[in-house]
Amino acid sequence: MEDLIRLYEQKREPVKQKLAKRHTATTRDAKETGTIHGTWQFENRMLSYIRDGEVEKLQAFLRETASSHLQEQAGTLASDPLRQAKNLLIGLTALVGKVAGIGGGMDVEDAYRLIDLYTQECEKTSTIEAVYLLQYNMVMDFTERVRQAKLPEHLSREVFSAVQFIANHAHESVGIDEVAEHVGMSRSALTRRFKEETGTTVNGHIIRTKVRDAKRLLRYSDLSYGEIANMLAFSSQAYFQTVFKRETGMTPGAYRKTHQPEQ
């Protein structure tokens, strides 16, 4: 192996120079035309939904962004449109599987097998539409598997249903009465069982869920604090900022500045 590395090092310089020259040229052209890779926020927000196993939120996000020009913003990976779509899918599959799938709790070997499977299926496709369909199935498949991996064995069916209901309705002004009605329990019975099984109150879990979603939006969107507060059904921007700081120890502005790297 040492001999092989030594050989690679000896032959590296011409390749390095060639690629550096091409990179300089493409960077110059991109600056002149204003072309940028505009998928960083999209990818990371999508990965966060997959990593958390949030199927419904991912579906809503994909519907929300379906009309955007993400394909055009993804960069050029091939001159042929079909090969371009396939290359994007293969790269995305590896990213989703290793970062979000395994990061979300999937078995490592299972995630790698799934990456291999979707890569192989991608190569069999003959139209761009088939690639897009496979891409949608891939991200939903990983998300559903992550959600399954996250199923806590100690939670009763009612409490787990309550947790899922809260996760899927964090953008609404939901309270304990709505949660209790959804799971078919009285307010008092749900309050007691939820506390026993999760160690927290229903209202406390609602707030933490909203704050978790706020973190995602602060990191992976350009929405203002007022827009985020409105989206997550806080009564006002001021209340949102108060709750966020109480739960995280940081203001929304400080959190965004800390967790949103320069692109």
C-alpha cells in the first residue's frame, strides 16, 4: 500500500495542475455570470427532516420547493441532461444515507445497502422523469426507515401518537386539548401518562418541538424572525424570541449567526 501511495504522489502533480487550472477558469466564469450553487440551504433543511424521521414535514417541504429551480442551481456534473440527473441522484443518495440515514439512527450496514440499491436502480433508468421519481422515493424511503428506527419501545401507543401529532402540528396553535382529543384520552389522563412516560409535560414538549423547528429554519432558511414566529404559531415575534432564549440560552439572532456558516 505504501508503494501505491508513493506512486500516486509521484503522478499527482500533473493532475493537480490540470484541475486547478480548470477550477480557476470555472470560478472566473461563474463570477462573471453570477452563477452560484444555490442548494446548500435546501439540502441541509431536507437532511434535517430525514434525520429526524419527519415524513409529513419532509413532504410539505418538498411540495413547497417543487417549483424552485434547484436543478439549475446544483451545478454541472455532466453535459448530457439524463447523466446530469443521474449524477445528482447518486450524490444525493450517498449524502442522505450517510448523513441523515445513519445520523438519524439507521443501522449502518442497512443504510449502505440502501445506498447501493438506489445507485444501481438509478443506472437502470432511461428518462429524467424516472430519475426524479426514484429520487423522491429514495428520500421518503430513508425518512420512513429513520422514523421506524426511532420508535421508542417504552412509549405507549397513545403517548407515541401524541408525540407524532405534536411534531406534525408544530406550525399550528396546538395545545393539550387538541392533543388529548386526537389520541382519545381525557386531558387529565393524557397529562399524567405523558409525564410518566416522557418525563416532561405536554405543553413543555410542544414548546420544545416548536423551538426545534425554529432552529432548523434559522439554520437553513432566510426567513425573518417574525416570519418564523408566525410560521410556528407563536403569538408574537417578541414571545418567540423570549421562549427561544429561555429554551436554548441564545437569542434567535445569536443562534443563526453561530450555526449558519458562510456559503
